[in-house]
Amino acid sequence: MKPKLKIFLAAPRGFCAGVDRAIKIVELAIEKWGAPVYVRHEIVHNKFVVDELRAKGAVFVDELDECPTDRPVIFSAHGVPKSVPAAAQERNMIYVDATCPLVSKVHIEAERHAQNKYQIIMIGHKGHPETIGTMGQLPEGEVILVENVDDVAKIAPKNTDQLAYITQTTLSVDDTIEIVAALNKRFPNIVGPHKEDICYATTNRQAAVKEVASRVDALLVIGAPNSSNSMRLVEVANAHGCNRSFLVQRASDIDWSRLEAMKALAVTAGASAPEVLVNEVIEAARARFDVDLEIVETAKENVEFKVPRVLREAI
């Protein structure tokens, strides 16, 4: 007989509205213009998704100069610096911006603060495409990056009374609260966003993980190692009662020997991981255990973003 295993399936999990929109943009672009369609950087951070789109005719490149001028190019959901669409226009290229609307909101916020003569502090991860894109909305030096509380003590703004902060949309909610508190303590007049920059999907997935983490022996996050929101889910689980939390890209990556003798397992997925990979993990568990599955839902999501007008005719 198979050993019994209780699986708590966290909800919400997996695709968010921004990811769903970005993937649809690539698919509709191929339908409208035919293959190949070029995509600057991974459209979203998930190998399974990227491979599926590549099979349909998407060509993924690192930089714009790798794209021919006679084929359309799509910018990833993470957003791009202003210099990228400007370069595409200079080359008379057809381009479609798949930046998540919630990331675009942060871009607009940064520009508004700059117009009001504020220097901006961005809470984010160095080198992440979203951070590069957001900081690239303004001239170099106008945005200061901080990654943690320690960084707050080291920065040297031009005018401590003319500061505003913005954040990457995929950060740990708990960590960001600590950094914001440090900023407010050091710079009492700093201006924050009118509405939380961390996106609803990041917040909801972290809340669901907090709900299940203390009830299980191990937790699996399905996602990519370069996915910020997926990595944050692992950190949140470890911080809230489950010190055996692992990131896996799909079922074949699971080292079941690390999960021996467990009675309860939680499963979730980052915002760029498709549900088919969740089902794959559940089936892999059923092959080894007598599974009792329970869904733990902490929020309902009904957000939907429209695709750009240039592609709506292809729907």
C-alpha cells in the first residue's frame, strides 16, 4: 500500500493577469504577422512557457539589435527602459509592448515624481529586468536602488526633503514593509505610492503560502529560478513555519528522497507558472502516495487586462 499524503494546494497560484496577457500578445502577434515574431528577453520567466511559444514561432533574443527590422518585436512583461522603444522607432520597427499594466503604473509613478522634482528611491533587486526597466524610465542617477534595510543607511540622496520611493512589483511583502519603515525613519518627508506597488498577484500568492506553511512538512513552489515572485514564495514559506521549502520547475525536478516520511505537503506556483505544471506535480505525487487533496483558498482573483489595440483585430 502507498503511504498516505495530505496535499494542501494553495490558491491563488500560477498565472496572473499580466502573464496571461503577455503570452496572449505573443500568440496573437504570430497569428497577425506570421512566424517568426521576435521577443526581447523571456516574455515571462518560465522555461515551459518560453519553449511552447518558441515552438509556435517566437524567437527570443537578448537585445533589440539581434532583431531584423522587417519582423515585429515584442517587449517582455517585465518592462523595458525608454531607450528600447526609442531604438525600435529609430529603426522603423513594428513593436508591441507587453509590459504588465501594473509595472507600467510604477513607470508612470516614477515619471510623475520626477516631474515634481523628487529624486526616487526604488526598492528592488539589482539586475532584475523589471528593476532595469523601471530605473530606465528616467535619466541615469535619478533613481537610487536599495535592496535591503542595510542599503537605506548607505545611500546619499541629493536632497533628503525631496524624495519619493517606488518598488518592484514582485517583492516579499514582509521584507518591503521593513525597508519602507527604514526609509521613513531616515527620511521622514519621503513620499510613497498612492497605491501599493507590489502587485495583487504577488500579495495574494504570498498570503496563501503563509496560510499553509505552518501546516505541512514540506512545500513545493513551481516556478523558475529567475522568477522573482517564485523565489519570494520559497522565502515566505521558510519564514512562516516550513523550513523545507523548495523551488522546482516541474515534476521531474523533484527529489522525492528529500521528502521522505512526510505526512503533509503544500504546493503552489509562481505567477508565471502554468497550471499544467501544477497538475503534473500532483500526478507525480499520486504515483508515490495515497493522496488526499485539499484546496486552501485565501482570495479570489478576477483581474483581466486587455491586449494592445493593434492586436485586438486578431482575436
